[in-house]
Amino acid sequence: MSITVRAAAKINLHLGVGRARDDGFHPLDTVYQAIGIHDDLSLADAGDLTLTTLVADHIDPAVVPDGSDNIVLRAARLLAERSGRKPTGAFEVRKDIPVAGGMAGGSADAAAALVACDRLWGLGTPDDDLLAMAAELGSDIPFSLVGGTARGVGRGELVTPVDDRGAWWWVAVPAPVGLSTPVVYRHFDTMRPDAPEVPAPADALLAALASGEPVRLARALHNDLQEPAIDLRPELGELIALGEAEGALRGIVSGSGPTVVFLCDSAEGARETAASLAGAGHEVVLTATGPVAGAHVVA
């Protein structure tokens, strides 16, 4: 028997970051959206626990974490431990989400692994328990289970779905070299020693989503990690300026970067912006709509 689970990339429409807590994590007030760039994870019955990863042409296989510490295998082992069984199965992950790109590709794979193992092993784990295990594994993983559009607080792991009936069009431009999330946060600490304890609230962004107006949403997009990411990679700022000059309503660094996403006013606008960016020399330009579902079974 086998099962295939699809999990989507995330972007942060709002990312308010507060001063680091005593445990080293930063308090966040963020609004996530799952968009139509995804990884597919298949799990088949097997006597041992194995993992094979296949990547899209725009991903360097060398940058994909492998070995026993891969987040997919960690997720399987955690669920097996909590359910009192041996972790077994042959995983195959087909990756299209950029690696170390600020789009939670690893988190998407971990969420897919939790769903696949739960279904293939016949566990029937309650959703709240899956979310709790997801939070243990990583801050973005609970959202990768929930999908859609959702607000995240704490360190981002406490997720509440948001009513978002819009159809938003995005253009994503991954960078050829990833950017470490811990490095970006440390640079944020250096650049913002006066950062408030309470992160910037997401109220304006939520109101913009409720309006369904692309221009209003564009004006409300916010990312406290954008400044440190651009300071580390000035070309990201140049890319944002180029995309906006080519017709995008707004460009923003996705999470900790270095992927840049552009909000467009329509499908046609997204295609035109993507074509312009590709013509300007950006080899990988992806178009996607959002919101889309969280980790779910497709086969």
C-alpha cells in the first residue's frame, strides 16, 4: 500500500517580529498564506524507514538536507514514538518548493509526513495531537497542516485560520543561493536592538484580506525581516524595485528570504510580470495563486 500527500509553500503576508525571548525565540504576529507551489510526498509500506528526494530543475540537489536528521524522518519517528509503534516506510519526496527560500519547504514536507504516516499506519490521530507534534518539530509546521490563510502567534506555531475568500495572484522569484533563517534573525537583532517586546500587530493586513481588494492588500503587506534580509543581500531590494516597475502591485521578501514574491492584480498581470522578470535575466520565475489547502491526501 502507498499514499501521496501534497503540501504547499507558505508566504508571510504580515510578519511582525518582537525582541528575542529568554528562550532565544522571537515572538511573532504573522499571517501565513499557502500558495500553489507544492511538494508531493509518497509513503509506501516497507520494513525499514527510508527517504528518497527528487527535485525540480530549479533546485540544487546538494542543498537538500539528507541523512537521519531530515525533517521528514524526524516527523515519522516522532509520530511512531507517540503511537507506540516502529517507524517504517519508504518515503519519496518530489520537491518544487525552493530550499532555504523562506517558503517553509521543509515544514511542508514534515506536515505531509505526519499526515501520510497517520493515514498509512491507520492511527486516526486527533488533529490537536498532530498540531502539537508539528509545533515540536518546527514553528511553521502547524500552519503547513492547516493551510489556507491563518494567523500565527507565539513563535508562529499557534495558528488560527482566517476567513479569506479572495483569489490572490503571486509571482515568486527564488534566489540561486539560500539564506539561513537563524542568520537573518541574528541580523535583525543587530539592526533592531530597540525592537519592541510585542511584535507589530496584523490588524491592517487582516482588514485588507477581508476587503478582497488587491491594491489594499498590497499596501498592507509587511515583513520585519525584509530589512535585514536586504541588508545581507542587496540584490533582493533591486529585485523588488524591478518587479514593481514591471507592473506588480507590491513585492516583498518571503519570510526570512531570499525568495521574493510579488502580488499582482490578476492572472494576466501575474503572467506579464513573470515574463518581464524572466526577460530581465531571472532564470526561475514561478506563478501561483492562493490560498490553497494545507497538507492533504491526493492519491
